[in-house]
Amino acid sequence: MKKFEATGPVVRWLVAQKFYGETYGQTQATIILFQALAQYEIDIRGHKDLNLDVSIQLPEHKKPIRYRINYDSALLSRTAQIKGNQNFTVQASGQGKATMVIATVYNARMQENALQCKKFSLDVSIEPLQLDQQQLKGALQAVKIKICTRYLGEVDATMTIIDVSMLAGFAPDNDDLKRLSEEVDRYISKFEVDRVVSESGKLIIYLDKVSHREDECLQFKAYKYIDVDLLQPASVKVYSNYNLGNDSCELSIVEATQRPRH
């Protein structure tokens, strides 16, 4: 239809509705939404006039962080982080519009009613492993993560996703995950790993089905590559690919590194 004047307010509203680290409610709806927004950015005219200089002065930096936003780099996201609740200054000059999102991330203990899972049972355990230097593959430490889930409906669940927020500084063992996806039993259909280990990275595991009769369990190693000042608890969420909202079940887990086990 190419009605950009009427579409612009809708696009700005949709972008404003996103919330940090999650989706828009359903995986399929999220994909369609991203495709539509991307097509809008491709088709809309006037981006060639975009020429913005943005500077961010953070309290921990002597010099401001500077970004040049133009037609070629308009769709690239830029991020900057500060520790704690501190003031910072943002200045912009030039021609065009840009959106800045400020997200505050904190850890809070889950409320008791939040742990009541309606569609899935979920059990997560994490324990340290005693490995030699060769087995550690250059890592500082290793743990074993075991995840068990069962669908609480009357038939098996299809197209299920396990979303793992890794402990800060940890990354999952890629070989273990490949074995889970390539063995004859094929515990998982595929997986995706966020390689940023300095923060709480993401591991997304896709399951073709989850039994409603018995627990489906999988386990893999994770390696600690970076020591972090403030260790954040990890979390595991399981949900249906078709309905994130009411079907999701989430548990918070903490690092178990007190007593190494063989």
C-alpha cells in the first residue's frame, strides 16, 4: 500500500511496546512483526537525509561515546552500559530522528505465585564438575546443568522452546549440545547460542515434542571463562512456540560451586 504517513505512527507505537529481553507474546507474531518493520524501513523514503551525531557522556568514561547515524548505518543498534543508578548526558545534533531506549536490569526473587506453572513442570539443577586443565579447554571452571520438563496437558506438546539465561561469564559446551541434537534419540531438534559470555548470554533449545507422561531430561556442561564482580542468577524458561504468555514456566537458578563433585 505504501501509505507511509499513516503507517509511521503505527510503527513508532509498535517499537515503543517492546520490552527488554523478551518477545511480543508469541514467537510467530514476533517474527511477522520484525519482518513488517524491516520492510517498512526498506521502503520508506527520506532516510538519505538522515545525518545525526550523538554523544553520550557516562560517569565512568573520561571521553564521551560518539555515534554517527546516517543512511548506511540507520538500522544498526548501539548500546552502552553503566553500573548502578547514575546520571548521564546525551546530546544530538544534525538532521533526522533516532530512538533511545533506557533499560534498568535488576535481579528480584520470584514471588510464590509466579512459580506456579500451569502447562509445564520444570526442574533445573546445576552442580560443579572437577575437571583437569585439558578437559576445561581453557576455562576457569565447569558445571553440569540438568533440565527436566513435562507437559501437563492430556497429549504431548509439540514445538516447545527452552530459553536458558546463562550465568554471567559462562558459556554452554557446544559439543554436548551437538550430541543432543545429532544422536539417534535426538533429544533436541536444534539450538542457538549467544556467544557474549561477559554478560548473561542466551541459549535457546528447540524441542519437537515434550511428553505428557514422563519427564524429558537433557543435560550439558557449561564453562566459566570470565570472573564477574556481580554474579547474576541464571534462569530457565520453557514455553510453547505458539503461546508464550499463559503456557510459560520459569525457574531461577544460582551458581552451585561450593562443593566440586567427580
